[in-house]
Amino acid sequence: MSRSAHWSDPLTEKEIAGVVALLRTDPRLGARPRFWGIAVEESLARNLAPGEGRPVRLVVMNPDEHAAWEVTGWTAGTDRDASIGSWSTVDARRPGVSSEEARLIAQACREDPAFQAALAKRGITDPSLVWVDPESITGFEPEDLADRRLSWGTVWHRETADDNGYARPVAGLVPILDLESLEVLRIEDHGVLPMASEHGNYRSGSWGPDREVSGLEISQPDGVGFEIQGSLVTWQNWSFRVGFTHREGLVLHEVNYHDGDQVRPVLKRASVNEMYVPYLDSDPTAYRKNFFDWGEYGAGPLTASLELGCDCLGEIRYLDAAVLNGHGEARTISNAICLHEEDHSILWKHVNTRTGEADVRRSRRLVVSFFATVANYDYGFYWNFYQDGMVDLEIKLTGILSVSGIADDTVPAYGRLVSPNVQAPNHQHYFGLRLDTGIDGPLNRLSEIHAEVEEDEELNPWGNACKMVRTPIRTEADAARRTDPARAVHWLVESTTRTNRFGDATGYRLTLPNTTRLFARPGSVVERKAPFVSRHLWASAYDSQERFIAGEYPNQAPLGEDGVHVWQRADRSLDGAELVLWPVVGVHHDPRPEEWPIMAAHRIGMRLEPDGFFDRSPALDLPAPRKHAATGDSCCH
């Protein structure tokens, strides 16, 4: 992507490098600085003209001084040079962990004599074949080490260089690590268990010859139906801008529907804002496993480069994304974001049995997606735009289960056996979304709607009358909600300024079909670390400093210190406010042997549908499907 022309465009390598070069001249950084999380300061950038440069903020660390700062600055613009602004001290323990920092401590661990001795007890004599994944330790810091920037390691062994290490957990071995000094502070050894006796490789040929699969080609002879100008995408009455941040990865801005000659806003901003993954097993190598994968690591640098024909099929357009690595180097992720159209079966259909006339319209959707690989797991995020005004998010969870070792002839109490001496613990995935709404204007209101039987027998003499009951959510004190499919619970976001032809406020309906509850004891670390998972929808009044559902710096933070559950204590009005919705999509993963050694994708998500936004179906103007290429016959009348 060329130099940014709009405030919401992803930062470029040049912009990132320009700011970092200035930072490196400051002696506070020391000899081996570390970096994390550069992003545009959106609240300041929104009103800037193209070419002015953009305000940014990032975190820099001096590990030798146990120091960290949040630094503001400006990228270079047409009439200004890059510059550095303020330095604000941050608790040195709390910035997220970069992949580069993780590799440094993993290598230091492999070189540690005590760690090597613990491996040798298990018959492992070549540390180069050992993987160490530094994990978040938030809430489990040893008291005597609580002032250090810490991690703990999950340990894996490969029998050969191309072996799948995630199939061979080193049971009972837990190193406690200092991320700044790159030291192994202590080693917990909970006893030697047998190593996995079976490989867990998943590449072609690992378990016999590949089956025969016929070819499938997708083509669009007339070209794609969408246009991309910089980061602005237009398609089938929709327009939006594609952004990208270190913490969230793909972000959508200015999502509008073009209704005739009117541009009608729907969302100001949409992203997957945080991910929380708690493991629900008391095994000594599993009980600490609970991660904020975005806030403690970052979706941006973990984004994968997508490949045509593998990740995306058909007529594809890609966008690159630039990120800042832990050493302060800007790099570009090629093909980070994929855009393509898909046929999505039937949009609408009816057969008039009296006349024999049949009418059908195919559904086409525009898909905007990216994938992030977080150690063993891979997550795909697919924002889908439809021709009937609907938007949904589909999340695909795949990759490799995070497993633990288990003794011979033992049945896992809190998981499933997936291979000899290998168990997959029960666990969950929660995705905290952020939707800044703008339904037909900046000020919106929110209601919850559910179904009830009409209890008044005079109004319901036959007993079958059902009413939809609306509960206005007027302030933040009432805006922590749970869904309930048994009562058809959903939420309605409405404009405060526009009505439809029936006199109702125009609106969009939010539905959360995929949820769960946290199966952890109240007061446990797992429960206190992520209070936001206790509800399925939160709503708050927009505040530029309230950016992340789990708080600004969740790594090694006091449990529950920051986040949407804290912001809501202000009890601000939501009636005619700049609304921010925080839906929580979740899945409880009870592992299956069929998900080993690699897992077919789970699919979960959320749905946003027009509800009174239009006066009638917006899909009446779609043309009938083209005639069949082989026969020339039309597939509908």
C-alpha cells in the first residue's frame, strides 16, 4: 500500500521506521531496547487532513533498567518531519511480549544448565530439539519474584528437526523466566512421565497416501465486483475502510451503506478487540494457561501471510500490513488481508405453485479476512458483507490442540486422551469484539428484546400469543447483559434522528449465537483475570482512552484492575450516546480424538442485521441468476 492518504490506513514501514529512528537517539533506551505495539492515535487523527502525518503511540522498554514508557509521536507528513512527543512511565512488567522477546528467552532457557539437567532426566540430550513457549504468568507470579517481568515456559520436544513438537509435551517441567535479564529463575519439576510414543505430524503423507479430490476452479470472467482505492473498499452498496493495528490486527472503519443517493453510516469502527483463552485443568503444566492473546502478545505481528488457492480461493485481492517487531524493526506482512467474493447459496426464493412461476436470487457476499497464528493455535477472522444489508463475523479456530503429558493407564480427569501419554485439556476461547456504532448518525440508543407468552387470557384466549418485550438500556449500570436463545434474546441499536416509513427508529439487530459461561470457581485467577467473559454484551459511552475490553496493559496487571467492567461504574447515559458495544463470542472446547493431530476448524461468530433500517427488503433489485452456461436455460422464471 502506498503512503497513507487517510488517517485510518494501516501504518507503513516508512512511517514506523521514521518514528523508531528518532527514538533510538534517546539515551533512555539503553543498549538493547525492546519495542511493542505502535498504532495510530485514532482520537487525534480523525480530524486530520490527508498528508499531515499521523499521531502515534508505542511502548519502548529498557530491560537493563527495568524501565518502560508509552511514547507519543508523529509520522512524517507533507509539511512536517517525524517527531517524538511525550514519554509516560509504564510499569516495566506490563507491556506485551513480542515474538522476538519470546525467542530470546526460549534460547536462554535451552542454554541453562539446570534446565538441561531436567531434560536429561527425561532422556532428552539435545536441547536444540526442544521448544520453549514463554507464557503469560498474570495472576500466578511467585510472591518473591512479583516485581520482575516474568513468564513461565511450556516445554515441547521434537525427535527430529521436522517433527511436530506440539505433539510431544515434556510433562512436569515448568521453568520460571525473567524476560528482562533472560534468566531461568527457577525450575519446577513435578516428576518424570513417559514421553509421547506416537508422532503427531500432519503434513501430506504422514499417515499414508493422500486421497483423490477432484479439482475445483472459481472464476469471475467479468472481474471482481468490488473496488479498492487505497484502503477504501466499495461493493454492492457497501463501503468501508480497512485498517490494521498491532494489537487487534484487522480493523474496519467507516462502514456505510449507500441507499440510493444517501450514504448511511452503520459502524464507525469494528474489530476483534481481545481474545481470552483459559485452560480448565489443574495439571501442573496446564493450570497457569490463561492468555490475553491480543493484550499480552498482539494480533498484528502474529498475522500470517495468506496464499492463493490455500487460504483464499477465487479472484482474490490482497492488502499488506506493516508491523513493528520487538527489536524495533519495521517489517511488512505480505498478503496479510484477503478480500474476495463468495457465492453463498440462496438469498431468497419462492415458487408460486398456482402459476408454476419460480423466482430465486443467489446470495453473494464480500469476505474480508485475516489469520493469526498464536503458537499452536490458528485463528481466522472473516468479516462478511451481504446484499441484504447484513454483516456478520465468522471466527474459525484451527491448528493444534495445546496438550499435556499423562501417565500410563491414566484417564484424564479434565480433558481427553488424544494420543498415547498425551491429553488435551478442556478449555475455552472468548473473543471480545468492539463495535463503535453509528446507525444513521453518531448518536444511538440500545434496547434488549426477548420473547414472552402473553399472560392476559383476554388478549390471548387460545394461548398462542407471543409478544416481543423491549427493555431500554439507558445507562451503563444496566449494560452488562447475557443472551438466552431460549427466550430469543437479541439487542437493537437505533438511530436517535431517523425513522422509517412506519415511524420506528431505524436500527440494526445484534445476535450472538455462540456463547458459553466460564467454568471456574468464583475468586479463582482464571475468573478474576477476565471479568468481561461473565457477560455476553457490554455497552459503554465512547471515551478515547477506553480502547480495550480487558484494559490497556493486562500483562501482569492486578486482576480485574481495568476494562469495561470498571468503566461502567461511571454509569454514563447510553440514551442518545456515542455507543460502543463489546459483544463477547465464546466456545467451550471439549476436545475430541478426531481433532488430533490437527483440528478441523470450529466456526463461531456474531450477526448484525438491519431491523427497520430499510422500509422493505433491500435485495429486491438483485437480478435473476444468469442462464446456465452449458444449456442456455434460465434457472428461474
